[in-house]
Amino acid sequence: MCERGWDELDVILITGDAYVDHPSFGVAMMGRVLEKAGYRVGVIAMPNWRDPESVSVLGRPRLFFGITSGNVDSMVMRFTAFKKVRNDDPYVPGGKAGHRPERAVIQYSNLVKKVHKDVPIVIGGIEASMRRMVHYDFWNNRLRRSIVEDSRADVLIHGMGEMPILEVAGRLSRKQSLEGIPGTVMATRNPPGDAFQLPSEENCMSSQGELLDFYREFYRRQHRQVLVQSSGGRYLLHTPSPAIDSLSLDSFYDLPFTRRSHPSYTEEVPAFAMIRNSIVSHRGCVSGCSFCSLGLHQGKGVVSRSENSILKEVEKLCADPRFSGHITDIGGPSANMYGISCGSSGECVRESCLHPDPCANLQLSGKRWLDLLDAAARIARVKHVTVGSGIRFDLLMKEDGGRQLLERLVKNHVSGQLKIAPEHTSPEVLACMRKKPISSTEHFVKAFFDAAAKAGKKYYLVPYLMSCHPGSEMRYMREMKGEVKRIFGFIPQQVQAFIPLPMTLSSIQYYTGSDPITGEKVFVERDMKKRVMQHGVFFDR
Ligand code: SF4
């Protein structure tokens, strides 16, 4: 601040993560976007939540405090699927747990309220976004009200926050109300008359039937309608995220990130080490899998950066003397969703473009994606471009010329192994996950190994699988083990135990034992010992 001649900041961002100036870190992105718009921004990373002074080190901001837990929900970061305390935290220097409080957004907000009572608080990031309305909390094993109320924030930004945070800053500069900004939730006494009314928060907390009704309506309407829910004599006003196009996305990723962690850190930030040489190509996911937060956070519509913007970022990477020549990923939620688009101009009411069957309007673009990877690999100093984020393999095989695309991928852009996520083999469990494969796993595995043999490579497939999801009974886990061994030829270790993440469809299935969309009853294993046994099926030799 002294070097820049600033005696005051406009915005102070507080995060539970280390500060890493890379576009994959939400706070870095928000800071750079605000800076570009002319605001003076400071960041307090990993404040000591027991010491109010830790949020005063940069003084008092002119406009607002922006608070986030960081790139991950603090409860997910703190506890395993079996509620054991984790010892690691890959988002802090040295990777050891202990720098981030539980329920970080609420803790940091309380801290700020203690010392700067009248400064507006804006909350955002995955923890706030996925707790924006009434939700099931696995760690308390109960429903919790919106985090807007528990944190006493002035406004919550949900989803990817670049546009909303600029609008919030602009309105606070002009001393205008924050109500109705696209991509936000806030408490109000005067909701718009034409907003869709959800069942009240109190009714959802006391009646499972009302909770199921709430979730169904919220899930279907959240991206296209203004929603309102009464709560404690006020109303929560939920507005859909603003539409964003490729040009805007390019403009965010073109900002002057240094791609370095803060120079004061003496130890590496493990999560940064993982993605240092990776590039985000798109946002959004067309799948709508029920256990995943992405659809609710980023939306179902895929927005892709232009090739030009991505290749410019590759060139920037190449200019770094420490760059090894290996780009470890050009991808997003699923790498091969780059460039996917919707051919319909009408309003879409489907929750997934792939479930229960692929929508006829979905326009796949595997060739464009592979052309991009090839173009990146041709840039001087780049030795190899591989896909680290995993692919939606059934989508690739569904495409015209899918087999040839797979051969191109395997020949040029796989580094030893390729990650895929069939998640399960039981049709009953896959139905609960909303992840019915659109082409066979077995067919893909054979095609992959044929392609590897043709390319003269010895490669591996790493299948990600999940235990304990609603619908999963012990017998289905045993069946899956046999099936996976038959298809892949080995028993993989990448089995993840299901965690009911707040506000996901699966979390409501887990809590209620019903699917809010179909109304069907669902088997749920909640007993912790039996969950451990289910998970152990794959590790029992
Ligand atoms: S119309 Fe089809 S492809 Fe387009 S968004 Fe809806 S489900 Fe997806």
C-alpha cells in the first residue's frame, strides 16, 4: 500500500486459502477483476480467526469486506467422509491443517463484525454458494438455514462471482441498494411481487415434505427465475447468475496474474503445485450428476474461452523460466466438454443435458478440443500437453468419429494414465446419481487399450468410483467390485466415500431417503459402521 501511495483500500478480501495469484484461486480472480475496474484491493489470507486484529491489518475498507472460506468448503477440508479430522490442507503453505477454522465464512464474518461493525460484508466462494439457502449439513447431521443469516452478511454472491462482485462494488460506491443484483442472495423486507415463492425456510426445517417441494422447485428454477423464500419475518431473495460469454471469460483469464504464491511463504502450497502448469479452458458442466456441486455453482451451460486466449496463456507460461515444458491440463470440470454448446435458442427446463438421455440439441465438439490441445503442443518450449482433469469418456465415444478422437487423444495427450469417472456400475445407484452412461464403459476400455497399442504406448486407465451414495447397498458394492475387475482387469484404489455436499441433490436424497425430483424412495446407508464396511469392500483383499 505504501509503495502504491494508498492510505486506504476500497475492498479487502479475506480467504481461508493461502494467497496464490493464479486464476484457479477464486480470491486472486476477484482481486484482479476489481483491480482492473480501478478499485484498490487488499487480501488477507488465512487470518488467525481467534484474533480480531488479524482482520484489521490492512485497516478499514472504503466499500466492503469480501469473505470466502477459499476454494473448498471448510468442513470438507477439515473432515473425511467418515467424520475423522484431516491432518492435511493442500491450500496452505506446507499443506498442514490448522490454519483454517471450521465454518470459515461464519467465523471470519463474526470477526469482522466485532471490529468493523458498520462495514458491509459480502460472502462468496463454494462454501457460501452451496449454503445459500436452507441445506442439509452432514457434519451437524441436521438442516441449517441460509448462511446469509448465520453470517449476518449484507449479500451473498453465488456461483462464479466476477460480474456480481463488480456490480456490488459499483452500487456501494454509488451508495445504492444491493437488492436484485444477478447472482446474489440477500435478506429483504420487500421482495419483488413477480418472484417465484418457495416454501418458507421454517416449513422446510420442520417438514420433510416441504423440504422436498422446496428443493425440487429451487433445483429446477434457480438458473432462470428470481426466487423468494420467507424466513424469520424477512425474505431471502435469490437471483440467477448473470449470463457470461466467451469474450468476458477471456477478459478475466487475460488479467495479469503472476502465477506465483505469496513471496512471504517459505513452503510450497500443494494445491498450487498441482495446477501450476494447468489452464482452465471452460466453465460449467452439462452432466448434472446429483452428488456434485458444480451444476449448482457454475451452472449447466458450458462457456468456453477462445482458443486465442488459451494459447496466449500457454505463451505466458512458456515465458516463465521455471516452466518445465509440460502443460499438465487444459480442461475444466470435464476436459472434453470444451466448446460444447446448445443448439436451441428457447428456454431450457431440463436439469441435465445428458440425463436421462442426451438432449438432441447438445452440440459436441471433441475435434475442436483436440485441435486446441494440438495447437498448444506446437508452441515453442512446450514439450507435452496432457489432460489431467479427466474426461467424460462416454460423451467422447458418443461423438461422430469418437474412436478416431480417442486415438488422437491417446497418441498425443495422455501421460501414463487417463482418469475417468464411471463412479459405479449398478444401474440402481447410477440412477440415483443421475449418471446413466450414454455409451458402455467396457466398450471405451477396449477402445482405449486398442488405441494405446496402436500408438505403441503402455498406458493405464484410472477409474474413479464411489461408495455409500444413496441407492448403494452392500450387494451393489460387491457386484461393482466384480464388474470393475472384469472390465479393467484390476481392483482400483480410487474409491471415494460419498459425502453429502450441502445443497446437492444427493444430500437431499441422503437426508430424506427420497428423490426430490422423482418422488421415489431411495435406500440410504447412514450408519457410520456400515458406511465404513461398504467402502472397505474394495480394500478387502
Ligand atoms: S436444450 Fe438440451 S442441450 Fe440445450 S441446455 Fe437444454 S438440455 Fe442442454
